Amino acid sequence: MGAVTMTVQSLSAAEARRAALAAQGFADPRPSGNPGRRALHRVLGRVGLFQIDSVNVLVRSHYLPAFSRLGPYRPELLERAAYAPERQLFEYWAHEASLLPVDTQPFLRWRMAQAADKAWGGMRRIAAEKPELVAKVRDTIAERGPMSAGELEAESGTKAPRSGPWWDWRESKLALEYLFWAGEVSTFDRRNFERRYDLTERVLPPEVVATPTPAPADAYRELIRRSARALGVATEPDLRDYFRLKPHQSKPAVAELVEEGTLIPVAVEGWRDVGYLAADARIPRRVGASALLSPFDSLVWFRPRTERLFGFRYRLEIYTPAPQRVHGYYVLPFLFRGQLVGRVDLKADRAAGVLRVPGAFGEPALAAPSVPAGEGEIALPRGAGASARRRAFADEAVAALAAELHSLAGWLGLERVEVAPNGDLAAPLIAAVG
């Protein structure tokens, strides 16, 4: 369907899921051939940013959202968009460390202006106690051009002792990170995932640099507008979380967007808080996508929303001691026909050429789909009994998961998929993987 009008006052839980999935790009058909720049641009237009994370047990997280929505694409497309001279993306603190369209930068300058008060403690300390070091770091980059923290440390001659097991950056690194937070330097490129920095005016396109800085209230409103477009339907805390705003920043922005008709308050089945539907949101009759999702995918990164939308309780267990993990180290939810029906622990064993699945687990939605076949979100055989329909749905979901695993393995350059006999979904998945 097209844009939802102001007459909408309530949504079913299934409609809310479909609105959210469509906003995130999962109602868009995957390209039939090799996805190109246009396809990647479409995904970015939907989600607004990719979160960056350093864990590489499978693949760096910012590469996965495009794969989840497009299938196998060339990672160099994302790298060129982020780091080529005619860049379309830049790095900054948005929803954690993120890759964002360059036109977002002016709307984050208020955050940059607060670096002296809001940056992490070590950065604030360096800026307050050693402003001459911060100035030296900036001058060195201005003179020498793009540099990594290691190159900068060697250049500056700073040899401060390490500060502890969790914060072992040297003072030059802290100064550099402060300048990054303050928007004075930006990521020029990355080598082996290590950032190289240059002055922001030499990294961003000239037209972005020349854009006037909006008033903070205008910036908050634009960020909430972009959050709403990416989420489809959301509570105020959902909207606030997307760009990590504070309540005093987001609540007035939401109220203003409601007043102008950009957001439509709605009652969503099962939600305690009021929902806000983007005025141009789509609610398709069905969402047939199958996708493995990064733990840092924007569909699931705000865990309260994930549980509210999908009944899916999701906790990342990377920092949980191995004996205490429930599902595994790096676990990806599996989306199938509008619901999160399972989760798989994944590891890319590059030396052996194997995509390993140390664990595979089903969700209640797999055993008992909550949405009737007639609604269109879940397509099950007509005329079948409830038990047969559930089995058919589960079989289709497992087959789709096996196909996604093979696709992911091929995309990562791995030769085969191996599933360990761990989890209630493991046995049927082993049979389906072949």
C-alpha cells in the first residue's frame, strides 16, 4: 500500500512488524544480478547508517546489513562509498561508531561542539590538561596529511605509560580521538581496520563542509525525522535511540513532528507506549524476506524494540564466560516471512574454508506461527490442519536458513557450511545444509 493517512489510529502487532520491516528495506526485492551502487544506495536510504564493530569472528558488522537486504554484493562497493575521494559516507558517533551518509554531518555538529563536556573521560582529561598536545596532534595531521594513531605516536614522540588493561591508548591516541569527537578530524580511510585520520575539511565533500550549521533543535528534529523514516513505526524511546539522543532533545522534536503531520500517533497492539507512524510509511500485505541479521543491525540493535516487535529476547553473549552462554559467541537472528524464527551462532573458519555453525536454535514463532495464513505475512498450505501447517512452515524456514548460510559462505569465500549438533534446530539444519 502507499502512504498511510492521518485516519490511521491503531495498528495490529503484525502490521507494526511489516511497517518496521518495510522501512528497513526487507520488503524490497533483492536484485536479480550482482547488486551495484544503486542497490547499496537504496539500502542506505532505508536504514540511514551502518554501525561499526571491531569483532571479526564472522565478518566486520558494517558489511552485513547490506548483505542481509541485497544478498551477495561486492564489499568494495561499501568501501568505496566510505573511503574513496568522492565519498558518500563518513564515520562518526551516531548509533555508536557508525558509517553515515555525508549529508548527515551538519546535523551532528551539536554533538561535536560538546566534545569538551561529553567525550569520554580520557579524551576530556587530555583536552583539559594538555591542550598543547591536542593542538600538536592537529597541526601534525594538517602538515603531514592522513595518519593512523600509530604513525602519529611515532611522529609526536609521545611515550606516555599505558593507563590500564581496558584503556591502553597513549596520550597521542587520546588527543586524536578527542579531535575526532570534536569533528576536527575524520576518518580518511582504514588499513587493516585501523583508522587513518585527516582534517575534516579535507575528508568531506566541499558542499557538506560549506553547509551552515543548523540550530541544535533543528538538528534534533531532522535526526528524529530520519529515525522515523528508518523505523516505520516506533515509540519515542525507539526514535531517540537511533541517533542516541537524550529525552530533552527527542521529546520536543517528536511533538513538533506530530504537529506538522510527519509523525502520526498510533496505538499498537501489545505496546504499552504510544507508537509514532511515519506519515510516508508503507505497510505491505506481506514481507517474504529471509535474512541473517548482524547483532548490530538497525532492525534489532535496540533490544527492547526487538522484543516488543518480534517477541524475540536478544542478548549478545560475547562478553559472557563461555560456560554461561546460552546460544553462543556471535549469534545472528534469522528473519523468515516477517518473524524472527531462529538464531545461529556463526564463525568463519577461514583457514579451513568453512562457515561453522556451533549452535542453531528455534524460536516460538517457528513452532507456532502467530499470524494466520490468511493475513498474508505467513504463507502456509491452504486446507491443511494446524499441525501440518506448522510443520510445513518450520520445514520451509529451515530450508531458507540453509540457503542463507550457503549464500553467506559463498559471499565470504568459504567452501562449505558445517553445523554442530548443538541446539534444537541443529538436526533439521544439518539435514537441510547437506
